[in-house]
Amino acid sequence: MSDATVTIIGAGVVGLAVAARLSKTFDRIFIIEKNKNFGQETSSRNSEVIHAGIYYPKDSLKALLCVKGRKLLYDYSKEYDVPFNMCGKIIAATNNEEISILEGIRLKAANNRVDDIRVIDQDEIHELEPNVKALKALYSPSTGIIDSHSFMKQLETNAIQNGVQIAYGAEVTEIKKTNTGYEIFLREADGSGYSFTSSNVINAAGLQSDKVAAMVGMNDKDLRISFCKGEYFRLNPPKNKRLSRLVYPVPNPNMEGIGIHVTIDMGGGVKLGPDVTWLDKNEYDYKVTASKQEAFYKSAKRFLPFLELDDLSPEMAGIRPKIQKKGGPEVDFYIQEESKRGFPGFINLIGIESPGLTASLAIGEYVEGMV
Ligand SMILES: Cc1cc2nc3c(=O)[nH]c(=O)nc-3n(C[C@H](O)[C@H](O)[C@H](O)COP(=O)(O)OP(=O)(O)OC[C@H]3O[C@@H](n4cnc5c(N)ncnc54)[C@H](O)[C@@H]3O)c2cc1C
């Protein structure tokens, strides 16, 4: 018998959600996380938006898991008192070309069964957000925000209460296929190493998920991750009080990002971002480029007329784990049990970029169906 039934590599929001879900059914689940605590990478460097599921191609995993995950996330947050706010979101069109794109977005949303979205005119925009300038807008009432740290803490608590064992500060360095599953080799913070066996492996390693798949022999070119950074600037007080909803521009058609938008957080802070910067190398570069301030200002000034350049200060950055190539078409989440490739019981989750936070609980359910 293997030491573990299931080993989950990575304690970001996805690994934790999978653990919380599987631990309702399975015993002997391990989570291995290289950092000293959960959610130290992409899961704590994002907009914390509960997306409605508007933009993604029909029947894609992104669309299906976002729409399902959003409902699960609101229910979960109510059940466990995780702070959230279903504040709603406005997609602001500032010229005729953008207005013509709005209808296409509304149809895409309807195809994804996001049916509460509607086009609103200037009067209604003014009523909802008096400080936003737009000719027309799409209004999504079921978009919201969540305290993602509290959410992950609660998932960790659920998992531990169900018997999951978590090894923090332990990095997976090698995985070998055995007759009954996999042998997983770890390196601990003090440099010492050891290995154990597991019948199933779930690769939820975020930015390193392609490397983890390659460790066991799945070194697929199409699944290589490119780091794509998104930077944020803070809207300094007191002007943060002028906005109470999420405000987005009309997105770029290739969906590399959904445009520099206004995000509010549970503490009442407001930030602008993220932009889209493909990194030349896959390095953890979380610097915020102060010289981008003017570009952020110009981009948001179109729909926030009250904005002045000095209202912004550098805030933070996150990195998207993209399997989409720079300039290439959008790519769906890759979530696959790999029996067909000769790796039974090995489940890869690769390219879990946005809306991965929103979709996390639905991803947990989806993965449970595969184990
Ligand atoms: C700028 C930005 C904005 C975003 N905004 C939103 C949003 O508003 N709403 C939304 O729904 N989604 C958003 N997302 C997407 C969301 O943040 C991610 O989809 C989600 O956090 C992915 O979680 P994860 O657990 O897969 O990855 P991660 O959080 O990266 O976790 C992976 C973990 O695996 C660990 N790991 C890696 N390799 C190893 C190894 N060899 N051994 C042990 N551990 C390892 C890492 O240390 C890490 O903790 C955004 C993303 C970005 C970058």
C-alpha cells in the first residue's frame, strides 16, 4: 500500500480547494507546499474578484467552472463567514466602437448562462457610479469581491479537520512512476531530503505546474508556462471613496488580460490594474514599474474623469501562469487525468490563470470526479 492515497502539490487556492473537497471522501491526503505558508504566490497576488463568467468561450472549462464556482463560492462564504461583497461590476464603453463590442460580450455571457447582465445607459451609470464617465455600459450585478486570505484559511481549516496533512517548506524535486503509483522526492528548508509513495498525484503547482508534470515525464511543448506579469497601482485616499463597484474597460479581443480595471477590496481600498507584461524569462519578478504610472493614469482617465496623475502609487504585482503564447489565441485551463498518456492517477492542473480563484471550488468538484 502507498504511504498516501492522494498527494496534492501546491497549497494555493486550487490545491487547498481540491484538498478540502477530496478529504470529505478520501483518507491519507497530503499537501506538499514549498513555501512556509499557503497562498504565497498567485493566490495572494490577484484582484480578488468573484467573476460572473462573462468573457470565456462557450463550453470552455473557464466558462463552466467559473459560473459554477461563483455560485459555490458565494454559498461557501455565507456558510463559513468568509468576508465577501457582491458589489457588481460595470464594463464601461467610452466610444462608439466600444459600444458595438458590448452587445457581443452580452451574448457571450448569455451563452455561458450568465443571464443577469444588461446594457445600461448614461442615466443608470450615473445612478450606480456617479464618478464614472461612459456612453453605455454592461452591468453585471453578480460579480463581487472576496477576502481571498480568509477563504484560503478556511479551506486549510476544512482540510486539516478532515485529516489532511500539510507539509509546508517542502519542495517536490522529483517524481518517479512505480507499479502502484508514484514515488515523490522532497527537499526541506534545511536541505534534507526524503521520499514517500502516493497512489494519486494532483499537480496544482501554479507557475511551476509544467515543471512538475515534466518531472514524471510529461514534457509537453503545448503545456509550457510563460510568466505574464500584471502590475497594480493604488488609488490614494480619499479618492478611493468615489467608487463602490468594479469598473472595467471594454476588453482587448485576444483576452491576454481584461484591461486595466478598477478593483475595490474588502478593506475599502481601490486599485487599478492589472496590466499585461509578458516576462522574457520565467522569473519571479514582482517589481512594480513606477514609470508605468502615466500609462495607468491615461488608460483609466477615459472612464474616471476625476483622476489626476498624482492620485496613483505603485501597489503590487502578480504573475499569470499562461499556456497561451504571447500574441496567440486564448487557451483554456488544462485539467486532465493522465491515464491516456500512461500516467494513471496523475492529474495535471496547468494554466490555471483567471478565473482560477472564482472557479476553485468547482475545480475541486471536477477533480474529485477524476480521482
Ligand atoms: C494579476 C492577476 C489577477 C488575477 N485576478 C483574479 C481575479 O480577480 N479573480 C479570479 O478568479 N482569479 C484571478 N486570478 C487568477 C488566480 O489568482 C489564480 O487562478 C489562482 O490563484 C491559481 O491558484 P493555484 O493554486 O493554481 O496557484 P498558486 O497560487 O500559484 O499556487 C501554487 C502553489 O504551488 C506551489 N509549488 C509550486 N511548485 C512546487 C513544488 N515543486 N513543490 C511544492 N510546492 C510547489 C507554489 O509555492 C504555490 O504556493 C488572477 C491572477 C493574476 C496573476
